[in-house]
Amino acid sequence: MANNPFKQHTGIAAPLLENNIDTDQIIPSREMTSVSKTGLTGGLFAGQRYIKGRTLNPEFVLNQPDYAGATILISGQNFGCGSSREHAVWALKEYGFRAVIAESFGEIFYMNCIRNGILPISLSADTIKQLPREITIDLVAQRIGAIPFDINQADRTMLLKGLDAVALTLEHKSDIEAFLLKDKKQRPWIYS
């Protein structure tokens, strides 16, 4: 297990209702100083969160008192588009986000969310506009309050169990070991 399992989560939902927020907006390249999954929070949305260096921009949603401690981000179409920058998901996770609700996602960003324990949910624009400030997401029932949502069952399982790609592979460890034993007998020259 590499992530916290996601079964149900209640949190404040911060509305960043823009389309085409790319991974460079989520974490600008100048904010990525290592390949570590930590130390990225200060760079999250740095282009919008700050003015004049590191002075907080009071207009930016995450700097507003009503959205302090937000753990759910709400956005528009094509959230996380652009480069396949996994740092974007790491920064969101380190900040404390457990879910992102948007009309649609960049494909690689979506998969990076799943593998890092963040639940990406696609909903229509009309439904998104009706979401309250505090919401409960139930992944087991696949609902946000009374609103149903769809998710691929393999992705759902990874999130429910808190698995990353390595942990998912290790769930098949006995099958892998059995294959290796059989293969060593059939092709011993490969293992010498």
C-alpha cells in the first residue's frame, strides 16, 4: 500500500472554474527543483497564488478564508492538460487535495491522479456549478451526495485499496514467482 485508501471523504471544495488548466499552471517548471514527491506545496498554482514574489494574491481561491483547508478542487474542462508532469499531482496531494472534480481531464494527468491516491471525477458543467462548498464523496457508492459518478473499476479498486502501480503489481506476487520458477525450468540459459 502506497497511498491512503479512499472510501469516503468530506471536505471543502475550492472552485477554480477555468478550462484548460495545464500542468504548468498547477506547478510551474521553475517550482520543480527536485524529483521528490515533497516540497512542492509552495509551488502549487504559484503563478496565480502569488503576486510580487511570494505575496499571497487575495483574489486567488486557495488564499481566501472560505476555502482554507480545501481538500477537493473543482474545475472546468481539460484539467491537467499539457505535459505529463507528475509533479502537478504530487503538489496537489501534498497540499492536501484528495479529489479533483472537473468536466474532463488530461489523460496522463488523470492516470497520475489514480496512481497517487487522488480521485478524479468527471461531471457536467451544470452539475459542477451546483456543488456546495462542503461535499461528501463516497467512492464505494460512487456518489457525491445524491449525484452519481462513473469511474473505471480498476481505477476504483486502486483508490479503494490505496494501491500505487508497484503495490498493484505486488498483489500478483505469487503468480509472478510461479511464472519465474516455470520459466527457469523451461529456459535456464536466460537466468545464468
